[in-house]
Amino acid sequence: MEMGWSGLKNGQLLSRAEKEFDTFITMDGSMPYQQNLKSLSLGVVLIKAKSNRRVVLEPMMGRVSEAIKEAAPGTLVVVQ
């Protein structure tokens, strides 16, 4: 689904995501250091992988699915 949010900075992106979603999934490893995630009304799942290629990410999707269930508002769950 295309939301038309390309080009938004992380703060703006998270603000919009809070209004639409329960969980935000990202591969931006710097986001937890740049944003106050504890103040969010959604959970954040950070995927740490060698690349964003499907062949790399697909085997991780079971762990990502579990992380989504764990990600309470204001929390960060890391999947490696």
C-alpha cells in the first residue's frame, strides 16, 4: 500500500504512522537514537539485516511477526 509519505523525516513519519498503525517496522538503525520512542502510541520493530533484499528478509519474517505481537506502544523490539 502506497501512503504517499516518501521524503518525510523520521519524526514526521512516526507522527503520521501513529494515526494509522499500531506498529512501525523499520530498518533504520539510527531511529532509536534520534527519536523518543517511549512517547509514541505505537510500537517499533527494528529489523537488523545485511540488506533489504527479499532473500535476506524472507527467512526473518517469522521473527518479525512475533516482534509485532511484542511491540507495545512506546517500545522497541529488535529482530536480527
